[in-house]
Amino acid sequence: MKPFRQNVAIAIDGGGIKGVIVARALSILEEHLGQAAPEIFCLAAGTSTGSVISAGIAAGLSGADMHALYMELGPTIFPKTFRSRLWPFFRYRYPQGPLKQALYAHLGELTMGDLWERSPRINAVITIFDLLENRTRFIKPYKPEYTDWPLVTAVLASSAVPTYFPIVQGRYVDGGVGSYANPVYVAAYELLFYLGWDPAETTLISLGTGRVPVAHDVTHANRWWAWEWLPRVLGAFMDSANDQQVHLVDTFFQKLDFRRFQIDLHKPISMDDVSALPVLSAYGEELARLILNDITDRAMEFGAGRPIP
């Protein structure tokens, strides 16, 4: 693995329980570098489950800590009940309480502003979608309107996936509802234009939570029903939006040491499938191997990297 530069930032995608992949990869990276994640990264940006990990880093938790927590608390946060099985008849599948309790137990009473006052300072950027104003909000420690926000509230809002968890404060839902399920462009913009980091002295790591397999057999696509189209259309939108963020950073931040890492899932895994925890940990080890060998995602090769003169 190429050495990191003086300033190191991380951006982490959404994906529910698939955050295990990133947490496990970070724990292996920590072993390799002999440092915990809060000692490695000075900026952490995250969406949904990525906000959980980014907030954890900002609060001083290691990747190994967070991997253990995902493995332990996953079944508690995503319990299999009659509500989760009959979810179309309810407004959401899972109560917020277990996730909220777990977050307070490990993030404490920190506010966003507290992160800005801690030493060493770790800047965290959390994406949420505001239904009232129909726009994505970027929750940052130094913005006056967010300094008093509990860190837990920001994470709960970013993780409030529609139909999975209740809306936060009657207006805030998962940051991935917009086009920032992959928040890497947010991180790049933040480090350059707000923090004033020199791109030539900065490494930005972007970690995905697994790419859903494509449908290789489309010979009968004209026979697909509406419910067969829906997951394919949503998946195409998410993958395209994620790759777009990569293309933007790779094209317009030329001096930045930018590395995007992603793995291909062998089969789809839903964001609440806690039975897949062992498989997800194994995927995390695969992601770690890519990181340690600098094998970046193919999205960095598709039409990006060098602007036309």
C-alpha cells in the first residue's frame, strides 16, 4: 500500500448492516498501520451506516470496536418480528429505540460542536435529507445551526431509511434519499474549500459497502412486471449516483491522492439481513485486501481522471 499523505480523510457509503464490511476492513487496516482509525483520519464523511462509522471515528472508536458492535448489536437493531415480516402494513419496520440506545451508549452526549473543540480535532460531515425543504443537508461541527445538535441525532437522521426506521423530528431521513449515498465528493469539497487542505498533501479514501450484482440475463426484460423493474431501476440509480461522485472527485481534484475501494457482492444482501453477518465480515476482509494492495474500484476507470484540455 502506498503511504498516506500528511492529511487523511475517509468517506463511507450507506448500506445498513453492510457497514460491517467497512468496519471489518478498517480493523485490518488498523492492524497494518499500527494505529486506530481516529489516529489515521482527520476528516470522516458518511451517509446512513457510513454516518455511524464516521461518527464513531470522530468520537474515538476504532474500526475493531465498531466491527464488534455491528456483530453484537445487528440482531437487536434489526429484530425479526411480525412487524418486520408484515412491513407493508406498517409505516416502518423497526423501532428507533434500540439504535438510539446503542448510539448513546457508545457516542455519549457529544454534540456536533463538541467535535470541533476536541483535541485532536476530527471533522465529521453527516448527510441527511430534509423532507420539509426537499434538499440534502450536510451536518458539520462548525456550522452555527448544527453546533448544538447531538451527534446521535445527526446519525439517527442519516440512518432513517424510509420504511425501515421512523422519520427523525418529523422531517429528516436517510442522506441516501438524494444523490449522496456515496459522500466522497462532499468530503473532497470539504477538505479543499472549507478546511483549506493542500490536495498535494492529502489522501482521500472512499469505501463502498458492496456493489449489487447486475442482471446478466436480460433477454426477457420486456416481460418484467412493475415489481421486477423497481429494484433494478433503484439499483441503477444508486450505482450511477455513487459512481458519479467518484468521477467528480477523480476529474476535478487532480492533485489529491484519491482512492476508491469497492467490492462486488456475489448475490444481493438486504440492508437488514443480520443472518449475513459472517458473510459480510468475509467481504470486509476482501475489501481490506484491496486497500492494502491499492486495487481501486473500476469506477475510477470509466471516463474520469483527466479533463479534456
